[in-house]
Amino acid sequence: MSENNFLTKALDETVLTRRSFLKWSAALGGAVALSGDFTPGLKKAEAAATAATESKWVPAACWHNCGGRCLIKAQVVDGTVTRVKTDDTHADSPDFPQQRGCARGRSQRTQALGADRLKYPMKRVGWAPGGGKKELRGKDQWVRISWDEALNIVASEFKRVKETYGNKAILSKNNNAFLAAYGGNMSIWGTTSSGAWPQPSKTMQATSGSWGESGNDRLDYRNAKLIVLWGSNPIWSSGGSPTYNYLQAKKAGAKFIFVDPFYNDSAMVLGDQWIPVRPSTDTALLMGIAYYMITNKLQDQAFLDKYTSGFDAEHMPKGADPKENFKDYVLGTYDGTPKTPEWASQICGTPPELIRSLAQEIATTKPMTILSTSSPARTYLGEQFAQAFLTVGWMTGNVGLPGAMVSDNQHSRGSYGGPALVRSGGTGVAAVPNPLFNQPTYFGPDPANKEWYGMVWDEVWDAVMTGKYTASVRGKLDCDIKLISHLGLGAALNQSTNLLRGIEAHRKVEFVVTSSSFFTTNAKYSDVVLPVTTMWEREGGTTSGNPEMLIWYSKVVEPLFEAKDDQWIETEIGKRLGLDMQKIYPISDKQMVFNQISGATVMKADASGYEPLVTITEADIKELGVTGKPQMGRIGIKEYKEKGVYQVARTPGDKFGFIAKAAFRADPEKNPLKTASGKLEIYCPALSKVIESYGWNKLSATPKYTPPVEGVEATFSDFKNKVKGDYPLQLYTIHYARRSHSTLDNIPWLREAFPQEFMINSMDAAARGIKHGDIVKVTSMHGSVIRPAFVTDRIIPGVTALGEGAWADLDELAGVDKAGATNTLNGGNPTGQGTQPYNSCVVQVEKYDKPLLPDYKWPQRIMLGKEA
Amino acid sequence: MRKQLGFHINSSICTGCKACQIACNDKNDLSVGLKWRKVVQYGSGSWLSHPVQPAVYTPNNVYAYTVSFACMHCENPICVEVCPTTAMYKRDDGVVLIDANKCIGCRYCEWACPYGEPQFNETVGKMTKCNFCEDLLAKGENPACVDACVMRAIEFGDLAELRSKLGTVTAVEPLPVANLTKPSVVVTPHKHSQVSGRGTGRILGLVQEA
Amino acid sequence: MNIREWALIAFTILAQMSVGSFIVLGIVHFFAARKAGSEESDRLSDRALLAIGPTLLLGLAASLLHLGNPFNAYLAVSNLGSSWLSWEVLSGVLFAAVGGVFALMQWRKFASFAIRNIIAVVAAAVGLVLVYSMSNVYMLRTQPAWNTVLTPISFYTTTLLLGVLAMGAAFVANYAYVQLKNPGCADVQCVLLRDALRWFAITSIVLLGVELVVVPLQIANVAAGTTYAAQASAELYGQNGLLLGVRLALVFLGAGILGVFIYQNALSAGHEKVMGALAYAAFALVLVSEVLGRFLFYATHARIGL
């Protein structure tokens, strides 16, 4: 092609390849802003020329927590990456679909090799032992320092703080092995992602805590006649195959109803009907549905009688007040308030006609699948949603049968239920528990246990400022945080509520350290920043986005600049603290990867158990230079490494079908649930007890609706007469297509594709003189952000939405966050079992008088740090 | 009819996830500002005050859908027609390409093309556009966007075959009316799709310019 | 608005002014020669003729500024079969060449008057083709604001309006020079100048009338359009209303009111100073107005599609 000839010439003369860029910029101390501008629109000639001979496709980690974790392969040429592709390891079919990555996964080349990677350790200029000019955190200059100096500073600060104030003065969200061995730290905890689901799910339906057990097998979704997705937008929040899987159910004849404040992008394709609902009010909507079902005798009474406890006065557990049954609450027998669709409508905003039609449909269509996510439960008093959702689902009797489920399957288990068909082995390195917080992550800390020290996300920054925190049954305890550690994964400052208070807290303590690949919010407000490798620069490992496949990713490129991996950093700090790090990390990275692979197992074809996945020979072990034993499996280790994925082929009717609670449904006497009553517990005293013991609020054992803090009622100064107050709109925060939480927010391609728009209904916008695309200022009780308005009828009136995870970018003079981090708006309102009520927030919106450049045009956060 | 390659865009199952757009950016090293494949969102709707319930509204025909589109490699390509240098040309297989040796960067094609496809590369001062991943085609592979689609909503092939298999719709709102350039595309309309030039909705996405 | 569009504004305005000036000059020269002989006629117009060349070259140079790759600009004549842009470039270059040859011959008085006349007519014809090609460049079927007969009408109007007023100003300057260097023939030149300016004034008033009709029609055209693009153009006109008002006020003042004053002052001898000042002012006002008009032409278009 003449075009290519031209390009070859032009590019040879004028354009640097990425490889030479890296060498060059490394030599210059990285003093170049590439801004991702690598010969836009034109093939890299050099790379193209060598591609035929030297290019190699390496399975690359797609490690983000988006729910997908699909197969991404990077084309490596001369040590750099020229492009990525997704799964092409087998022919694609709906039964056996390729594990195709989303926009986020496809953009990772510009993440791992981004111009804004942190290049070397840096120190804040105004820092001195004890903090120095602490108020300059987030505004200070940075200076490049050596690894040795950085590690010495970090280790000496940990030592100083521990020896002066004790381990509880060290605050860290992560459980770092070195820190655990050094006596532990005050932890940060909370349900974050899973909202208020864990405890209701545990106490009401005896879930063991592994996602997937409440939903049926993927192929069984095709048996459903009706699928209700409640607060669910899988195309944004469950990357990869889930939406495609749902499409197969639709093609098989299922009708889809979406219950959501937003006519979302998944509803656009799958939805046959949209039921709009205000956030934080789903419980009221469910009560309205229950009322319609009860008064029209549509509930599956036989099922309720046999399998559940507490639905009506006749089925209350012994010792319980019979008046506390669910049916009488709904009918208003004792409180005088029947929970009619009209009553519900006033709260949830859903027209009563739609409440009735939804109730009619879910009660009479069988088999029916009703699925929710955590989103409606990520509210103040979110447990009441989980209670009401399970109860209404159970009232339809769609439990334990083909095509029928009442499930909170979501994220990586959206559209997938049942046990993993292929599983990774362990690394062989045991986690060292934090002696000050040795508690489970999923259900959260045991509130009755008095031996843990941790602060819930919503309270942590206030606790740092005030010296008090809530410690479940122990009540309020004192604390004195002197050191905040952001070593390891996570984005504690950006992703916990009450961000502005968090910045104050960061400016109060004596030392803040962050390890990161980018200049994140954590990094920005630190004293010392340590550059970390991305997963693309590490030895490798396993990951999975769903139960049917296991990905083995490998090292794609050598570490960039001076970046080091977490384990190296921990080891170096630990050594300086006098710890025996060899004991903590006794084996090599290579051996850890080998252990994961050799220990991987796959479900036998007859589903009777697991067998080894990988065939390994003596020669393989020798070649890899690891210790292990030869074994027989399904796939050779070399083939697996090259393919990067093992996926279990599925066909309808195979032995891997799974129906949640099938045994219980078949014989509840023989197979009782591990709940207090052995049944599904609509009335659940255990739940009420555990929630109360966390120390923030009470929860009725019966599903009820209580107005939440910053719910719809708070938008009115006079709810009864519908007089709006100072914050007349609700805000809820959504999983946004640009990012996986806060990860990937810095990618210009994704910023261009997804502009972090603020969604507002056209009537609410018109009332404020706001036009589509106008810059608006959104103010809550806790902070203000500015963003372009997306004026639409796709959102219910009175409600606004903003994607969570943008990297806060404060204009402290104007008092606004230009990036639109939702936690600038979300306040710390601790609730329930340590739930982050991200979707309970009230705001005011006004036109902003200054322009705002689209954020893809913002300069990247390229931190050079002048030489010391 | 002579050979003509074309895309099939299944708008009925397009979720607007933009995996195709990013895959295209990646395959073709497009920096921000250049997008050879784009996804446009279209829709409309309103809300009616509930007759009885105060402050409750009923959605009235609220709909949205998305269309992914790149160069249409038109049968009657206006870019080729207006290009003063003949840099823009149509290959034997119907693919519209730019001969960068000839392009003078006058951007006249940019004014003409109703799909906004030819885009100016500031770095080299020339126009660029979707080339159907001709290098991948030559190797027997699929264009990057086709393999990227998580909903399997993009296909490509001989246009005549696509049309006989999938129908003859070549435009839905907000794509321009087809008679301007005769795009080499087959669109499977979304259930809410509106007829090009006669739609009642509007483009919903924010214009990313300022 | 970026450099690229300023380059196009400069090119189209300067090229059209050159064509207009050349044609106006030819007509004036023809009548002046009949009235006062070719020597006086040459004396009236030759210096003005030499001003056209640099103007055009400036315009052509500006046009290169909007190219991403100006070194290959010569390739732009490759598609005469279907691209009006090729025709524009070709006719622009030809006009410069033939006009240049004519100017050289006229300056050095090469060849006979008749032969020079033929070349001048050819150059003028090429100039008209240039303006026609320019119009067609914009008459794209995907550009509703431009794809109308109003585009060539407005381009030709600009051509002639700037032509007469530029030449008016040039003649005044020339007259001052002649008075200084060659006082003996100033009286004859004075008569010729006043004659020319009278006609220029009348012409510009007529062309003003055309513009005052065309501009509202352009707005009406997009306002009546059914495409989103046409509606977007109409909206852009609305957003640029102030600029449009200024543009119309300036052309009304320059071509209309000053035109009347020029005409009055040109009726009898003795007002040359005032008349000259008015001619300069009229040219300046109308040039600014036309630049604004062209700015609006680019600022209010919207393409059909995405």
C-alpha cells in the first residue's frame, strides 16, 4: 500500500517508537509528556514491520474489579506493546462464548504504558519527620528521591509511630504482611461493594458467603419466562459476558423488566419494560407489590407455608410476637397504614398502575427469575431492601426450580450461578492476619467479638479528626491516628464517603505513605509516594471473571522506570523494621505462579468432583526451574500458558447445571437451611440482633420501610404537603462505564468515550435553566462538584446520577471538585452492618458560571518531581 | 454489482458499550480526538404528571438506542468525489482508502462526509479514516471492531450477501439519509429505531468539544 | 474559529476582491479610453492594476495555510473530473497567471492594445470561473446552509462590491500620486476619477441592495430546512445575531450611506479630498463587513449527519 510506504518513511523520520520513547524518557528522567499521543491514526511503522517476525501475543492481566476479568492478550514487539486483542482461543458460540473484554480492558495498553505512570519514589517538599507542613498535603511540590531514601523514611516513620503511639495509631485499609508481622494496625472496614446484602443473606437464607450460590446455572436462565433485573445495569457493572448471556435468555423467550431510577443501557437492549423507581425507596415499592399480591391472593401461599417463616401470624416462630408478621405489617393491621401501591408511590415515585402491573406479572409468570444487585442495598438502612426483596421474591414461590430464582447474583456472578467449574490453586504463601483485625472481609467483623480494631469507611475520617469511633457492642472507643498507610491495592481516600473530611484527616496526621502506579487521590495527599508495577510487569498469576474459566496471565513487559512490585516494597520495609521477611515470603514469584497453576482443578465431566486441570511433566518442571510433581490434567502447561485461558465448554443438558436451593425445595425436612428455623426467614430475629449490635441503628426483624437518612423524604421540608427543601433532588452513584471503580479513570480514550456526565431529568433541568451540556454545580450537605449536565428523560424526575470513582480534583479556591468524585457529595452516614450508603444522598443543582474543559483534554497527571 | 465489502451493525442488540471504539483506537493508535469508529446514542421521551398522585410522573415513550458506525465505505462516496488530489479512492473490493502520499490535508472531505469519518491528524497534517483494518483482512483476520463486540453486534462481509441475509436497511436515526452517499452497510434496527431524516428524538450523547 | 478558517476567509475574500477589481478595472479602462484616450486611461488604471497582483498572491498564500501538507498543494488539481476544489485551485492559478501576464504586458506595453485586450478578457473570464468554482466548492449536498444558489450570488456580489470599492480607493490613491508627480494631467484624471467614483457609488448601492436581500434569504433558507443540520445553522445564525447586525450595519454604512455621499461629492469638481476620504472609508467599512460576512458563512454552516 502506498499509504503504508508513506507512513513508513514519515514515521521513521519523525516519530519515536514507544520503546525508544521509554528509553529516551528514562534517560531524560522522563521529562516528556507523551499524553498518549503516539502517532495518532497511523500504524507504527517500525512495529508493523517487525510484527510479522518478532511479535508475540502474551495473555495479559485484566485485573480490575469490574466484574468481568476477561481475556486480554497483548502483542509484544521489541519489549513494548503494540496492540491488544481479546479472546480468540476457540470458536465463539452462545453456549461456549469467547471471553471478550470491554472498553476498559481494551484500553489497558494506555494504562500500563501510560505517560502518567509514577516513575520513581517521590517525597513531598514540605514534609519533615512528624509531618512538616502538613496543610500542604495535596498542594505541595514533589521531589524525586532514591528507593533507599524512600524506604528508610517509610520504615522509620512506622517505627517512630509504633514506638511513640502504638500500633493502633497506624491506619491502613490493606492487610499488609509486614505490618501484620510488626504488630498490626487499625483497619478500615465496611461492606462497600456488597451494600447491605451480607447479613440479611446470611441470616434469612443461610448463604455461606460465596457469590453464586443464590443463582441458577447460566444456561438455566433460558428457562425463565420472565426475568426482572432490579437495580442492575450489567453492561456497565459486569464487564464481559453477562449481558450477552442475558441476551440468550431473551432470545429463548424471556421477557425482561428493569426496575431502576435510570432507563439504563442494558435496559435499552434487553428491557421489555422499565419500572422507574427513586433510589433508597425500593423497599417501599416492594411493600406496594406485596400489598397488591396479598390483597389479590396472588402469593404462593403453599410455598410460603412450607418453606418460609414469619410471613403471616400462623407462621411466626415460637416466642415471637405474632403481630410482628409480615402480612399484617403490609396490610397495616396494627400500625394503621396499609402499604398500598398509592402509599408506596408517594415514596418511591413509581406510578401505582405500574406497581400493580409489576406485581401482577411477577406473581403470575412462572418460572420467574428476579435478580438484584447491591445497588439498591447500598443505601442507608439498606438491609430493609434485602429483607423486602427476598420476601417478595419468595412470595412468588420461584425458588429451587428451573428458570426460577430469587437472587442477588451480580458483578462477576451476574448471569452465572453455581460452583466454579474451574478453580485456581493457591500461591503457597499464607496470608499473615492483622493481629488487630483478624476478621472476615465478606460478612464483616463479628460485632460480638471485642478483639478487633477497625473503623467503618463512613466514619474513618471523622474518627481521625475527633478521636472517637464506633466499635459495635463496645460502643464508642477512643483512637489517635498518627499514620495513614496506603501501601498496596485500594483507593481509600477517593472511594470512601466524606472525601473532603478525608482530606482534612490526611492533613492532620503525622505521616501518609502511598504506593501506586499513578498519581491517584491517595498519592496526591501523601508525604511519600512509591511507584508500583502494574500486573503487566509482574511474573503472572491466575484470575477469573466467572465460574466457567480460569485465566493465566503472564508478564507482558519489564517493570517501567523504577517501579517495583508490592511484595518487594513490603520486604524492603520489613527488613528495615527488623522483620524476617524470608519467613513471610518464603518462595519466589515464579514458584507462586506455578503453585496456582499446578494446584488448579476442574470439575469432572460427570460433575462428581474436581480433578487437576494442568498436565505437567518432569521436563516442564525442570525447564521452569520450580519445585513440583508431574501430574496429568486436561491441558498441557505450555499450551495453557500460551492460550492464557481454560474455559469449560458448555452445552445445554450437560452435567454442570445448577439450581439454587434445589435440595431444599425438593425436601425441606431432609435438607433444612442453616438458618435458625431451617427455613427461609421472612421474620428474622437473628438479623435484627446482629444489625443492632453493630451500633448504628436498629432493624426490625420483619421487613419494613423506615425512611433513610438522605432519602427521598429528605428532599422535602414538608414531605406530607410536598414542599421541597434545600436539597430537593436525590443523587445516586452508579458503576460507570469509563472505569472499574476508580481504576482506569485516568485513561484519555475512556474519558473521551465516557465524559463523566451528571444525569438530570429534563424537567428538573428546565426548572433550573439548565441545558444539555451546560456545566452545573452539584451541592450536597457534604461538598460540591462541577460536571457537564446530561439532560435526559431516561432518569426519573427528582433524581440525578453520577458515576462513582472519578479521581477527585479539587479547586480549593472555588470549593468545587472538578472531576465529580461522588464521595465529595456522599457524606459519612454509617449504617447497618457497616454499609456505605452511596445511594442515599440529597443535592441541589445549579448552573455553573465558568466553563469546564472536557476531562479528556485535561493534562495527564505526569509527576516528574524535580531532582533533589 | 461489483464487489463491495460492508459492515452489518445490529443496533437491536448494541448496548453502546464502546468496546468497538476503544478496540479501534487501540488497533489504529488513535489518540484522543480521532475516532474512526464511534457509537452514537439516540432517543426521546417525556414524563406525564400523574392525575392523582402528587409529584409522581409516568414515563411517556421514553426510549434510547445506540448505533455503532465507522466509515461506510459508501457506494457513492462523497469524500472520493470531492477530494481534489484523488488521495481518497475506492479500492476494487469497495473499501475507501486514503493515499497518504497524495493527501494535502485540505480537510474538504471532512466537510463533505455525512458520517464525519475522514478526520484530520494534526501530527502529520493529513486525513485519516477507517481502512477496514485492511492489514488484518489481508492476513485473513477480522477487523478489530468485529472481534471486539461483546454483544456480537458487528459483522462484515460481502455487501450483497449481507443484504440478502440481513435486509436492506442502510440508515436509522441519527445516521444521515442513505441517498446522500449510499452507505455500504446493513443496519438491523432497534425496536425503537426511527427513520433517518424523520426522527422525533435527538442525539443524547454529550458533544465532547469545548 | 481557528487558523484554518481564518486562512479560508482571507483566501476567499482576497481572491474575490482581486477578480472583482480586475473586472471593474477593465470596464473602467474601456470607458476611460473611449472618453480620454488610452494614455490617460492607462494612467488612471495601471497602478491600480499592479495592486491586484499582490492581493491575489496574498490570498493564494493564505489558502496554503489551511493545508496540513502545503508542499503537495500542486496535487490539488488532480480531480477535475468531480472535485470543484480542483477547479477552484486550477482557475485560481490560471487567473493569477493570465492576469499576471496581462499586467506585465500592460505595464511594459507589450504587444498591441487589441491583443492585450483579448488577454484581459480571458483573465476576467477565468476570474469569473474562479468565483463560480469557489461557490461550487461550498455547494455540497451535505451542507444545507451552503448548498443554495445564494452562495454564488453572494460570492459574486462580494466580488463586485469589493472590486468597485477597492478600485475606488485605489483610484483616489492614484490620483493623489498623479497630482504630485504629474500635475499637468491632473485635471483630466480628476474628471475620469469623478466619473468612475460616481459609477462605483451607484454600483455599490445596487450591490448593497442585493446583499440586503440575499442575507435574509440565506437565513430563511436554513430556517425553512427540515434537516437537523439546517436547523443547527439557523440556530447558529441566532447565536451570531449581534455579529450579523454589525456586519449589515457596516455594509449599509459603507456601501449605502457613504456611497451616496461619494456620489454627491463626485458630481462636481472641488470635493476630491472629501470624496477620497469617503472612498477610503467606504472600502474599509465594507471590507470589514465582508470579512465578518465570510466569518459568519463559515460559522453558521452545519453538515448533515454525524
